[in-house]
Amino acid sequence: MNDRARLRSSRGFTLLELLVAIAIFAVVGTLALSGYTELQKQSEYADKRLERTREVQRAVQTITQDLEQIEPRPIREPLGEGQVPAVLAAGSLEYGLQFTRAGWSNTAGVARPTLQRVGYRIDQDGLWRDHWPMLDRTIATEPTRRKLLTGVRSVTFRFMDASRNWVESWPDTSQGAQGTPDPRARPAAIEVNIDLEDWGRIRRVIEVPG
């Protein structure tokens, strides 16, 4: 190898070559970072959708389990000696639906009944499930509140009466003597319609045993 060739091989990269290499690495790095960021966004979106799916499934499962265990047990009014029907639903009430249910688990062995009074209500924060520590409560008894579902536009209920007709409120005034509602009466089935901001309408028809 002559001196000129030896000099050319030992001088290394020129400034222009270094700038070109840096530019290439910068472009490749930018593309890689952009792809990673997009992948991370997609992963976060999938996680949110999965968590939302679980939230909806848990809420529907809770509602179904509650309505499948409705008991014909009226409760005493907080004031006075009147009775509140075992199942109560009317548009003017704070709760869209109130009822007495069985199967209240008691793993700790607390001195309380296995029956539970439950109320479903909706506000700007979502759908709530409230329950009381006793059936025949006083006006000062506060419920335990649990948010079941967020992003709820509306929740409506319909009730199948003994003649297999759907009615909008309960008790059904057509039951009992001279239209007097039976406080122990239960519908044959309850239709639940949940309108969600992201999913739209979910409809479930739940049979009430007995």
C-alpha cells in the first residue's frame, strides 16, 4: 500500500459523513419513538376498554343477582305504622326501584337478618346501589352506598304482572280487591334498560322466582 492510500484509510469520517449519519439516526429514532408512543396509547386504550367491560359486567351481574332473590317481605314505613311494599317503583321516588332481597351473606356471623332492603338510584355520578342495615329502619338510618356504574344516561324498569302484561310501576294497582295493591306482590319478571354514554342501550329481562 502506497503512502497516499495509507493516508486516505487512516483519516476516518469527514464532517459531512458524520452529519449524514447523525441525521439518519435522528430520523430512525423519531420514527421508533413515534411508534412506541402510538403502541402505548393503543395499549392504554385497550386497558380502559377492558376495565369498562368489566365494570358493566359486574353491574349487570349485581342487578341480576339482586332481582333473582326478591322476597315478598314489605317493610315498615320510617314514620308511622304503614307498610312499604316488598317491591316499589314509581317515577316520583328518589329510588327508581326498591325491594327486599334474600341471600345477604353473613360470613362474619353478625347478628342481623339474611334479608336486605336494596334501592337503585341514578344521579350525575352514575348508577348507585344502596342498602340498609335493617329492614324496618327509622328515618335516621343511613344506607350504605355503592357506585355500580359510571357514564349512565338513564335506567328504567318495567314489570310483568300476573297476566303477563308489562306495566311501568309497581305494585300493580290492578292486583288485589278493588284495585288495592298487595304489598307482598312480586312481578313475574323485571325488564331493566340501561342507557350508557359509550355503549348505548343494554336490556335485560330477569325472571323473579315464586
